[in-house]
Amino acid sequence: MRWFSLFKKGMVENFRDWKILILTLTLAPFFVVLMYYYLGTTPESYRVVFVNHDVGKMTEEGDFFNAGEIIITEAEEINHEDGSPILIVFREQTLQEAKNRIKNKSADLIIEIPENFTESLESFKAGNRDDPAVVRSWGDPANFNYMLGLSWCHYIVLQYGATVTGHSNPVEFLSEDMTQMKSLSDFELYVPALLGLAIMMLMFTASATVIKEKDKGTLIRLRISNMTTFEWLSAVSVAQLIIGLLAMGLTLLTAISLGYETSGSLWALTVIGLLSCLAIIAISLVVAAFMRTIFDLVTIGSFPFFILMFFSEGMFPISPVQIFMLGGRSIHINDILPTSHAIAAFKKIMNQGAGLDELVFEMGAIIGLTVFFFAAGIWFFTRRHMKAS
């Protein structure tokens, strides 16, 4: 009987803390549903841009024959077992246009077919030459889909060349990294994301500061003293910026002590780090508006942190889901998170040696989203906690 009373007491207390109970029961199912609709159930597809310079030739029967076009057609027709395409094919007239797609993240790799591709295969077949036709490829080695898509293109081109000529190696592939980046280990590829993760942790300290000020009634007293919103936010933000930079610096020093070598400038890292910290502070204000106690923050507040961590590629790479194009740039669903742009900027700086002049889009996106989240946070917090009582 005593045991049943204790059991009943425990269950009643759990139901009283209904927000924690709901979070415990629904967090994992929520991510199951979210990952299903975000990643889908279809197999992965790889976006390939073909630049076909092949001039082709006329056959003895008077028909025009272009081996490069046949390669592209075969790439368009290769599918997974469920019928979904393995390669999403784009065509561009010039190599520069194709490279712009890689830079804008609307493609994973480039395949350039030379002018003499058809002639080379015909000559190889007739035994008039021993040197293979050269097909070039370009891509960003930091993109995991680059090498996977390239392997499929290798298979298609080499299989077609072998079928046409009757030889096993009629085509040679030359691959070039657009970023001129060194080959990176898995650890080196993840360090920029871990730097972003260090900044995301600022959400807890920034939100806690705001919640404690509200919980102790300090905000009301400060408001009576004619404190402005700008004064309060700037004071909180500067303190959190210092903490954020310390966290970022400690993370980077730890990576360097383990052998990591960054090719980027400390100045560029600092600027992106400061902007990213401001973005997290803005998000923290939104989170704090819906939390009443520190206990709420460390439990329910973990939910927005997980959203940032997973969908900003802070833990593992995720497949891009395009929603629209903006000035030739592919905009994805997770681009609504400033931390996505922050991690992308860290990757460019640390692994590719990019400067601030190459990060205009990322900085603009972080600043714009920071302003949006600050405005939303101030509005929500004022309505919920700053009304005159």
C-alpha cells in the first residue's frame, strides 16, 4: 500500500510538470517526423552540371553523332530502383557558368567533355591512337556529394567508352578541386561545425541571464529607473559576446593542440564569430520569452538548441532541400537559421582560406536574420513579461 502511494505521488508530480512530460514523450517522435519530411525516403541524388564542348561528327550514313550528348542522356536516364534519378543533370554552355553553380551550391560537381571526344573514341576504336580522351571534373571536396556523384559519372563515361571502342580504358578522368583545398581528414572537416556548436551553447547562458533578470524582478526595477531597451540589450549582449568569443577561442585552441591547421585569417574568424554570437543572443531572447524559470530553460530550452545543432550541420551533413533561387544562388530550408550561414562561413575560412570579401552573402544573411530574431524576441518578451501589472 505504501509502495502504491509513492508510485501515485510520483505519477501525479510528473503530470503536474506537464511541459517536461510532453517534451520527454514527443521530442524523439518529432525528430522522426521532421527528418522524414526533410530528408525524405527516396535515395540520394547528385546534382551534375555537364559542359559539352564535343563537336561530334557525321557518320558515313549521313547522320550526326555526338558522343558527349549520348553520355549526358545516359546520365539523365540512370535511376534508383524506385525510379528516382541518381543524377540530377544540368547543362551549361561555359565552364565559368558551371563553376558559378558550384559556388552557389546549386550543383555538386562539373563534368566537362572536350571538343574532340567523339573523334577520340572513334580513333581509339580504329586503333589509330593510344592516348585516351580526357574528361575533366570539378567540385568542392568539402561537399560529401561531390565524390559520390563523381563515382557515378566515372561509371557512366567509362562504361560507354568501353562499349563504343571495345577497350577497357578509352577515357581518362582529370579531377580538380575548385577551392584548391588540401585533402582533409574527417576530423578537419568537422572542426568548423564544432566551432559553430561552441557558439550555439551561448543560447543557454544568454537565455539564463534574461530569465534571471525577469525572475528576480530586476527588469521591473530597471524599467522604473527609465532604463531603455537598447541599454539593457547592449549590456547583456556585450557580456555574452565576450563569453562566446572565449568559447570559440577555447574550441579552436583545443583543435589546434590536437593537430588541426587552419588556413584562414584570425580576423575573418573573429568577425564571423562576433556576428554569429549576436545571432545566438537574438535567438536566445526569443527562447527566454517563452521560459519562466531556469529549470524550463535546461529542459524545454534544449529543444531549440537541438534544432540549431542538427539543422545547421553542427553534428553531421544533411541533404540540401532547395526552396527557391535568389540571384542565382540556391536557398535551402535550413538557411532560415543564422547558424547555418555561420558554419558555412567557418568552413570557407578555415578549410579554404577565404577572406571576408568572399563571405558577403553569409555575412549579409547572418546580419539580416539577427535583426529579424532580435525584433521578434523584443516583441515576444515585452508582451509576455514587460507588461505593467
